[in-house]
Amino acid sequence: MAAAGPRRSVRGAACRQLLLTLVIFSLAGEACKKVILDVPSKLEADKIIGRVNLEECFRSADLIQSSDPDFRVLSDGSVYTARAVVLSDEKRSFTIWLSDKRKQKQKEVTVLLEHQKKVLKTRHTRETVLRRAKRRWAPIPCSMQENSLGPFPLFLQQVESDAAQNYTVFYSISGRGVDQEPLNLFYIERDTGNLFCTQPVDREEYDVFDLIAYASTADGYSADLPLPLPIRVEDENDNHPVFTEAIYNFEVSESSRLGTTVGVVCATDRDEPDTMHTRLKYSILQQTPRSPGLFSVHPSTGVITTVSHYLDREVVDKYSLIMKVQDMDGQFFGLIGTSTCIITVTDSNDNAPTFRQNAYEAFVEENAFNVEILRIPVEDKDLINTANWRVNFTILKGNENGHFKISTDKETNEGVLCVVKPLNYEENHQVNLEIGVNNEAPFTRDIPRVTALNRALVTVHVRDLDEGPECTPAAQYVRIKENLAVGSKINGYKAYDPETRNGNGLRYKKLHDPKGWITIDEISGSIITSKILDREVETPKNELYNITVLAIDKDNRSCTGTLAVDIEDVNDNPPEILQEYVVICKPKMGYTDILAVDPDEPVHGAPFYFSLPNTSPEISRLWSLTKVNDTAARLSYQKNAGFQEYTIPITVKDRAGQAATKLLRVNLCECTHPAQCRVTSRSAGVVLGKWAILAILLGIALLFSVLLTLVCGVFGATKGKRFPEDLAQQNLIISNTEAPGDDRVCSANGFMTQTANNSSQGFCGTMGSGMKNGGQETIEMMKGGNQTLESCRGAGHHHTLDSCRGGHTEVDNCRYTYSEWHSFTQPRLGEESIRGHTG
């Protein structure tokens, strides 16, 4: 099955409302003579019917005209109907005139319109036998006009299969518009294959319908493969372009230069893209206020720009533009859309502030300060309460001494001139100020920042007052030597009367004197020393000694001033050694450095001279001094110096001969770090200072060891004899025959059980002082109240303990002489003392 062509298998070429194919003869020589367009007999208004190649005919033509008012021709050669046309004859022609006004040339193109009546062939083949053969059928590109007026059903084209030449063929279709939404828009005649449309179609809703055509025999056999049959809906310019916003709001600065972009407008068109129907052109219909024209819009992009530099917010601050957009590339028959564009002109600092007058006067009383004396108004045409309107005032001249300050009142934009430092009428009766003003924001125009319009002169008149005394300068200086005799008189603070410029008639009083060293003469103001001035008492010493003075006139008006006394130093203090006690670890440390200071000024201080005065031969032999620097000396010992604490006198003298001697305690100690000796020294100060107590403690320890030896001997002698059950109740009595009432009775477990005529020491091993009695001392062991145990004296003898039960059984006692006791304890005391030093 094939489409109608050379074999005329398709009976209809196109629908009557379809825009037909433009046929242009390819011969260049005839292109300017005749163009033939195939058209239907009925033509609707504003429809394209074809296209003429005008450039090939006359490229430089700038005027295109049609001889037939029913047709119009565009610059691209498109031919449109100006109104609905019905072609009564098969042919109709008109002429296109092409003119070049500059070259004064003209050409003509004849356009011939033809239409043919289509005859549909009907097949009545009735064969029951089918012969299979290669089938061939293809669609003719078919289209229909959007929003067609009919009549409906509207014939589109005829589809015929090649098999119809030999067999009876029935046709059917399917797809969107048939059995899919929108339903029943298309149908095909079963016998003829004629395709019809039943109603108008909107291209913006459906731009193409992809139908499938089927050819089958009476018994249902498919005579051919299904045929794709696309139906394209030709666009009609039925949609107006629409702006994306009903109202656009843009802002532009009044100082904008030519060509500044204000904003962009944009429109859309629902018609077919990339056609004349959607080729949009922008323009400005109206500007309010109307003149002058300040804005333009790019016809293709919609960009609005400034075309004048006469924007002035102070004249017009807002413009309204009626924007137009037209399709068909802006041709007069194109559809139009409009929108409103509001352009607000924003403020720039293009107006300088100006003073209302060039000169001002103000008055102020002398000595007044922190007072407002003048308000200076200014005018500025820029937007109120913005940085372009707010101003800053500056005192350009006349305020070299800082008496004035000018600020801006943020509410009124006025300059507020104040006196911040008192003025003196006697020094200056009036002050001339030059005031300048400018805006907070930078100026936008190329003119000088300060002109004659933004400067003003202010004359400030000072009013005279009867003033009190003046203490000028506020601080006056005097120099006094320290240790000056009491009652010495020195010039003091001097105030004066500003009216007479002298101090006659003024009285002086002292308000503050830190040490009470001086008094003030009420009439002359001179100061008199009431105490000895000592520079070293003041802290810090190099600062001045300040005395506050009150000056009073006859009307009891007063002022205060400061008399700064510089106390001149004299050499009244010898240098002083800083250390009191030093530790030298022998042999690790071979010396120690001695430091000295002098509270006097440096001229009376270092260098210092250190020496060892006439001392004992031992100190001179073991110790020596050498200079380290101007304020220090090195104290060194000889190798044969023993471990002990030395008291060494050291004399230090300053450059003027003031000298002092100090006894320095030096602990020569066997240690690795001085801190070890300091700890031992502190411990020794508590324990070693009481040798008697230490001897007692060591003696008690020895007694316990003797007692332990006795007990062990008894155990060995008795060979298994048991101790008496009441051994734990035995008491050790230390008897001192010189003081028989100073006995201590202790239980064997080491705790006090009974004391006689003496306070308890808490631990039974503590012995009282004064135990000698004829070179002997007695140690007795008591059992119960009546039994005694005496140990026998003799070298190599065993101490035994016999059980004594009941009665008055006595055991031999043994008494040691004092010399024997002394010879036993002294070596051990020496050992403990050495351990204490080394520890």
C-alpha cells in the first residue's frame, strides 16, 4: 500500500484549511517573474499561504508592496491574507512590487494562486482469495490548521493500501484522538480510507497526533503492516504575549550615567516556539511624566536603560512606564501585551549643604565651659534623614587652643557650638571661628567639597567677670635638701589676681601635706620646714613630695594649686648587706656572694667596698673576701674550715665613705643543697638546744637495752623457767639520792603509773636532771610493794632474775659509778650528734 504520488494511490493531498506547500520555481531568472502557490479555495484572514524568495529577486529592496489588498507580504517573503478570501476561479494572481529608494530601482514578482478539486477513488474489489506479496504504503505528511472553522467533519487525507488493487480492504485507525483522549476527534472511512477531523483543535493543548492506520481484508487478514500516521497541528497566532509581571518595580540612582541598566522586563507567548508567532519585540508605549524621555528598552532582550543624565530626584522621584510587547516581530498585525513599570529614582548626594547666612555672632561669659552658645542651621535638598542629608560640622580656623566644640543635632541637622574650655577675658576679648560643613555621605558630583556656600564665620564675644585668684600654673616646683634644719624658710606657691596680675592681698593655706613636714606663711605663701625631710621615707623615693595649697582673696574666692617639692638627696645612709644568714655546702660550694644596697641616690651609692674588720685569728685564717662587682663581694673559706656555724663581721662602705658593719651568720655544712642544712638547722634549734633532754632520752634507751639484756640472761639461766605471772606489774624506779622526792614510778609496759612530788613526763624512760650522788646512781627494779631486784656489777657476769613470790625476799643489787656511766654514754652521744648534722 503506497501513498498517492506518481501512482496516485492517495487521493487527497491536504485538507482544505491546511497551509499548502509553497512551490517556487528554481530558475533564478523566473523567480522575479512568476511564483505559483497551491492554496485551497477558501482562505481565512491573517493566514500564511506561502513564502516568496525576495532576496533572490531583489536583495537591496527596502519597500515591499502588494497590488492586491487582500494579501500582504512581510520582509522575509511570507504571504498572509489580509481578510477571508474565496477563490471562485481555479487561478488568481497579484503582483509584489520591490523598490530600492536609494538606488531608485524597482522589480516585480507575479504570484499565481491555484487550487484543484480532489477526486476520491472508490474501490469495489470483491475477491475472496488473497495472494501474499510485498506490501508498500507510506503516509503523506499531513497537518491541519489550529482552530479551524470547518466545515466539520473536515477531510484531511486518504490512505490506501497497495493490496486494494487486488483485494477488498477495510481501513481503521487508533491512537490519541481516536480511542484515547480526546476521544473521537478523528475517524477514517472503512471502505475508502478517507481521514476526517470532527472538531477544531488547540495546538497549545495538542501539537501532534500520532495515529496508527491499519489495512485488513474482510476475513481479518492484515493486508499490510500498521502505518504510523502523524497529524501535525499547524500553529495559529491565537495567543497574546504576556508579561511575567503585571507591575514591575525598579530603582535607579539619580546620579546614574548614560546607559545604566534599570531592569529587565520579560514576556512569554504560548504559540509555537521559533516562529513569527513567538518572535517578540518590546517597546515603551508611554512615560509619565511624559517629557523628557529618560528611558529606552531593548526590543529583543527587554533591558531598560537610561538614555539621559538628567535624572534628578529633587525634581521627579518616580516614573511610570507602560511597556508593550508584540509578537510577529513587532509587525502591526501582531498580537500585543502590556505591563506597567514603576521606576523609583533613589537619592544621591548631589546637593551640598549650605548655610543660611555667611556670618554669625555668639556671646559667652569668661570661665564658663560646657555651655551651648550658638545653633547654626543649614539647608540640604537631598532626602531627609539619610546620610546624604545629615551633615558634619568642622571648625576650620580659630580653635587652636581647643576652647570650642561643634556637633550636629541629629533631629534638626543644626550645628551646636559649645565652649568646652574656659575663656579668659583678660587674654582675649573675642574669638573668630571659621565653620565648615559637609555631608556624611561622599559627594557624587565633580565639584569641590568646600565652596563659598558651605563656610561660615562665627564671632564669639567674651564677657568680663570679676574673678577670684588664679593658680597658674597648677603645679609649681621647689627644691629642698633633705635633713634641712627645722624652721628653714623656702619660697612657696604663688597665685595672682587676674584683674591686677599680681598676688597682693592673697592669703595662703595648706590643704594637704602627706608627712606634715612643712607649714605655710599665710601672707607670703612661703613654706617653713617643721620636721626633718627624709628623702628615703617617701615611696617611691624618686617621686616629688606634693603639697596642696589654697589661695584666697579678700572676697573669700579661692583657687588651689600644687607645690611639688623635689627633696635633694644627701649621703645620710650607709650601704646595708641584704643577707642575715647563709648556708655553704662543703665541698660542693666554695664560696657565697654577699650583696649590699644603699637607699641614697646613685651618686652617694655604689661602688661599695667590702672588708673583714679586725676579727678573731680563726676567722681571718679561714675566711676571705674578694670583689665581684660594684654592689657584691665573694666570701670564700679555706679547705681546712670545719663544719659549723660561723659569725663573720663584714664592713661595707659607699663611695662617699659612709660605712656599716654587719655580723653575718655563715653555716658551713656537709650537704649537696643548702636547703638540707636549713631543715637540719631548724630541727636542731628545737632538740639539740636542750642537751639535757637529749642525754636523758639516750640514757633511757640505754636502760631499756640493759633491761632487755637482763631479761634475756634470766631466760638463758633458768633454762625454761617461766616468768612470774605478775612480771607485767613490775615497776622500774629511777632513784635520785640528791632529790629523793623526785622519783618516777613506771610500769614495765612503759606507761606512767605513779609519780611522787614531780609532774609526769608521759614516757617512763625520761630521766630527771641531777642524778649524780657521790659518783654513783641507783637503778632499782621493784616487784609489788616490798620486793626488790638488784643487778650485780662485774664484767662478764650474767644478769639473772629469780622468782620472788610472797614475803620480803631481797635480791642483790648492783650500783654503777658515775664515771662508768659517763664513759658509756658519751661516745654514743657524739655519734648521735654527728648523725644529726649529716642528716
